[in-house]
Amino acid sequence: MGIRELQGYASFLMTILFVVALYGYIVYLYRSEKKGEKDYEKFGNIALDDEIDSTPINSSDPISDEKKERNK
């Protein structure tokens, strides 16, 4: 087995690994949007609605997030 053959196998395995990781990430995004954890439509509209007086996407207060962490 020469170096060329070894490089071919490594390239094929890395391609398969990256395809599986990509599909896993797509499924993760789809499930989190279905559960209502995140709304990726809002993130997609950032480029279209970039005025200075636009409402923030995440309107959560950092102080209330810290209180939620303590109460867990």
C-alpha cells in the first residue's frame, strides 16, 4: 500500500465524516426549531432589518438569565 492509496482512503473517510457531521448539524437545527428553542427565521432577517432603531433579536435581560441559572 503506497502513500497515494493511503491518501485516497483518508480523503474518502474524511469526506464521509464531514457529510455525516453536516447532516447531524442540519437535523439538530431542525429539531431545535421544531421544539421552539430557537427561531432561525429571525436570525436570517438580520441582514434585511439592520436599522439602528430595530428591535433586538434576543430581548432577554442578562440579569434575569443569571437569576434563572441560580434557581435551577
